[in-house]
Amino acid sequence: MTVPDLSPEEQMAQLRPKEPIGPRVTRWIVTIVVIVPFIWAVIGLEISPEKLWRAPAEIWVLLTGMFPPDFEDSGRIMAKLLESIYIAWIGTMMGAVFSFPLSFMAATNVAPRWMAIPTRAALSAIRAFPELILAIILIVPFGLGPFTGALAIGLHSIGTLGKLSSEVIEGVDEGPIEAISSAGGTLMEQMRFGIVPQAMPTIVSYWLYRFEINIRASAVLGLVGAGGIGAEIVGRLSFRADWPKAGAALLATIAVVLIVDAVSSSIRRRIITGQPSTSMLSKGMIAITGASRPPSTELET
Amino acid sequence: MTLLAPETQTRPVEPPRAATYLLPLFVGIAATGLIGFSGPIGPIWGTLVGLVTFGVFAWAGVTRHWIDAIILVVGGILGLSFFNGVIAARTGPIDFKLALLAAVGWAVYGAATGFVVYRHRLEYRPSIIGLQALSWGGGATIALFTATAMGVLAPLNARQISAGEIQELTIGLFVVTSLAAAAIGLGANLSFATKLISLFAGGVVLVLTVMAYNEIQFSTAAIATQLGRIGEIADDFWPPVWKWPKSLGQPDTFNIVRPFIETFQIAIVGATIGNILALPLAFYASRMTAPSNVAYRIAKGILNVVRTIPDLVWGIFFATAVGFGNPFAGALAMIMFSMSIMAKLLSETVDAIDIGPLEAGRASGASHSEVIQYAAFPQVRPNYVAYALYIFELNIRASVVIGFVGAGGIGRLLNERRNFFQWDQVMAIVIVIFVSVLLIEWLSIWARRKLV
């Protein structure tokens, strides 16, 4: 290596790092960037101190109206919750089935550029429509009902799952793929035996994660008439006498979402690490089933 | 671990040929099935289900012992007779409570199958019997509930009940319930017996999909027809109309601008306050920096519940509380939304920080808040900034739709135009939302790349 011919000043300039902008200046800039839009927004929304003062009391009135909840027609609530779960399930299945091939088409290490770039663009375009907006558009051809909700959630899931899965595929170790191609494997075989075994656990855990999100999304789709528990909550909140029933629907929704989350996240951890998680739930499961030993330890020498 | 000496490795005993015991079994099943269409429904179907399960167990190599066959058949007769009795004695439509009660019968049968697995797989604890009962009972509950929805057993209305029109049990109901209960329950049996968890997973996935498919009346035919008349549908939406009169008799104006700005304002207020509120919560919700175990549990619990409630439900809640159509409600909802996500992300980051500075701070006598301020927060500051940007992006997306529930912003306008069936105006709003969501996403990616 040769040292370039530089004047002492230039050498000094290279050796000494640039002085940082004073932290005080940065702090001021950040403060202005945050505070000014905030004040603009507060003024724009007409949030007055009086409104802020009144809000807790109003929320308290609603809370005392909703609780204690009234579980009188719990059958209907359960039916609607089940419908929400079904919508989320079909949506997730649609998303998983269709996003799987698309994610290979969008991954730059598998697909050629001319295919990957448009696929990516299409996926991010799908993703830009929130589920609710997809639902109100889809209601026009498909009518009110859970079918429309499932389609809306499915479409949105294709966009998100496609993106996440293609990132997983791009992140796999290239070694096995090279080995297969040098042994004469076709592109199909490279994908099947080089990529799928590496990427599949993460992709499946993304599917489960999407199911958790979709449960939440399908819980609100009822707002626009696309099925599920949402309509129950909204409809009952509009009449004061029905508030206890709305409270029951809300509590049931929270319970179902928490249960699905707990089950799904313990399965996800099991898929990713190959071992039961350390959470309360899976410890309970192990205590019940008694299956505790991971099978792989026997092979160690 | 040492390998076994070659001479001690013995050849496994060859299993007997399948046909020798499967043939009589299938003949028995077929005969019972034929009688089942005329005879007493509970015991006959109980025998049938017991024999089928025994057949599957024999095929999977769990058991071939005649005692197990008797256990299964007796369990089946008891369980299904109970199930039949509950359903036949009902005085109203099949609701969730009745379905649960009837599923107790299936749970009894599940316990019998669990007992058989427990007899032959010594490594399991007796609790496997309870788990098996749960999976059969759970499968039956869902099945019964869906069977009513599918029309196998149509729900009765009040008039029919008062007139005494209780429906007879149908073979169809039994078939559907048994199949669904069996897919989940038998799947669990087999995956316990053979330790192949994928069998159980496959069963659950299959049953859920089939049921959901029926329940929500999924129809590929409808998709095909509607795709065929896509031109007609597009006529409603296209071309988008950007200007319309605010009320009758007034000139056309751009009415999108004001709600659009309002959406941004909701997102800004929500993200700012939510991010600030999340800071203390995040430090309480991490084991690393929580002052006590109780505080940690409480903070974690609050976060879990807040995160469980979808943003739109928060929107409805606050809109009901502070008034419909009030953007203030939207801002409140966005505060809860941002706070829960930020606190979760940040607390997970705090879990992974270097403990050294914290210990140094404590050792030199710093108070708890000083430790957090000078030792913990500086370690996560870059993450905090990156998360804040991400949450702002999420907030824009979420505040677009929050107006649907009467919480202000562009969603309210969208809902209003939709209620007037002005699809071309809806299209214009959708385009605005689409473009702004894309722009915000790109901006946010660009900014994060610059910062991190």
C-alpha cells in the first residue's frame, strides 16, 4: 500500500475525525421537528384543555355502563366470535397458499430481476390497502357477509405474507443451493431441497403470526358488514341500554384473542427453536402430557 | 454414549399381516353401520365409532388387544348415548351451552381412547386421559355448532319450538359430528401414540379449514362470476370523481383535503403522546429495569390487554365516550395503539441491554430513575428513534381507517360517501389513501436507513 502524497494539513484533516454537530444543536432540531407538528396537530384537532378535562369522566361513564357485563346472549356472541375466527382462518389460508409461490417469485436470489421487481411492486401495492378498505370495495360485487371479509383479509395477507416470506427466502444460506446446482439439480430441486428446508420454519411461524393479526382484523370487519363480532360491539354501543352486552362482547373478544395469541406464540416458538418454550402455557402443556425430552439428544456422541 | 455390541442387536419381531385382523373389523363396522340406519342411534353409533377407532389404533400399531376393543366400544356406547340423549331432550335451538353439554358425551369417549393410549404408552402420565377427553369434546363442540350452521340440523325459531316441532336427530348430524370430533380427537390420539405431532396439526388444520369454508359460505364460483363481470363493477368505480358539492345546491369543491389533513393530525398526536407514555411503561415491563416483580407483572398485564384490543375497537370505545365524529376520539385511540406497540417493542429491546452500566449505577448509589435515565435509556435510544418512526408510519395507516367508527379523519368521509353509494367518489378517496400510504412507507424506509 502506498501513502498518497498529501500536504500536512490534508493529512491532519484525514486523521482527525469530523467534529460532531454539537449535541445541543441536534437536541434543538429534534425538539422542533417533534414539537411544531404536534402543536399544529393539537390546534387542528381542536383539542382544548376543557375537552381533555372532560374526557376521563366521559370514559368513566362508559366503563361503568359496560361493566359489569351482561352475558345474557352469550350464545350469539360465541357464534359471532367463531365466525370471526373462521374469517381469520380462511383469510390466513388464502394468504399462505397464494403468497407461497409469489414469495419465490419476489425473491431476488431465486427469480430473475424482470420477474422479482414487478412481483414485489404488486405485493406492496396490495399491502397498501387496509383490510377495511378492501372490504368496502369487495362488498360491491360479493355482498354483505363473512365471505367478503375473508376475501379482504386473504388479499391483504397475500401482500404482507408475500413480502415477509420473500425476505426469509432471500436470507437463506446459499451453500446448499450451490451444492444442489453443482450436482446437476434443476431450479425446482434447488428450491425444494435447498431453500424450503431452511426457510419453512420461519415462514410457517409468519403464517401463525399473521393468523393472530387477522383475528384482530376480522374482529372489526363487522363494522362495514363483512361478518364477525365487530357488528355486535358497534351495534350495542350505540344504545346506552345495551352497553353491558357490548361489554360482554368486548370481554369475550379479548379473551379469545389472548387465548389464540398464547397458543399460537407457543407453537411458533416450538417451530423456531424445535423445543417447548419456557412460557407458562407450554410448561402447563408439558406437565399435562408428560412429553418432555427432545428426541435429538440421543444422537449425540 | 456407547454403541451396543452387534450381537445384542436383535431383529425386531415382524408384525402380523394387516388383513388378518382388519378384515373382520371392517365387516363388523359395515354391519353395524347398516343396522345403525334403523336401530337405536346412540349405542349403534357408539359401537361403530369405537370399532373404527380400534381399527385406526390397530393400523397405527398402538394396540391389538381385545380388552381395548371392549373399552372403546363401551366408552363409545356410553358417550354417544349421552350425546344423543342431550340432543333429543332439548327444548330449544342448539346453542353454545347445549353444544358444550352434549360434547360431554364425546369427552367421555375421548377419555376411553386416552385410557387405551395410556395403557400402551408407559411414558405418559394419567393426565393424557384428560387431554384426550378435551380434544374429543372440543372437536365435537365445534362440529355440533357448525353442523347447525351448515343446515344439517337447522336452528329452530321460537314459534316452531312453542308448536312442539323438535327436529329428529339425523344420521347426517352424527356423521358430521363424529368425523370432526374424530379428526381432532383421533389426530391427538395418534400423535400421542406415535409422537408425530404433524398428524395432529394436520387434523386440526383440515377440520378448521373445512368448517370455516362452510361456515362463511366460501364460494369459488362467486369469485369466478364476479371476475367475469369485472367490467360492469369497474364502471361504478371509474373514473374517480374528485369534486362534489358539500351539501345540496353548493358548488363542487375538493372535500378530501380537510379530512386528509385531519388524519395526519390524528396520527401525529397519537404517535407523539403514545411514544412518550410508552417510555415509563416499557421500562417497567422489562425484567431488566423493573423496580419489583409486582410492578413488572402489572405493567406487562396492562400492555397485554391494551394490545389485545384492536385499534378500531379503541376508536369505537372513545367515539362512544367523547362523541361520534370527534377527531379527539381518533387521537385517543391512536395514543393507546402507539403506546402498546412502542412499549412492547421497547421493553423487548430493554431486555437485551448490557447489564454492566445498570450495576455500575446501582453500585454508586444512583436511584432507580437515575439508573434508567443514565444507564438504561442511552443504550436503547437509537432503537427508540427507529421504533418511533415505524410507529408513526403505522399510525398513518391506522388513522386512515379509524374514521369508519366515527373517530374523525378521512375514514369518516369514506364511510359517508359509501353510505350514499357514491362509488366514484369512494374511488377518489381510496386512491388518495393508497398513494399516501405508499409514500409514507417509502419515506419511513428511507428515513430509517438514514438514521440507523
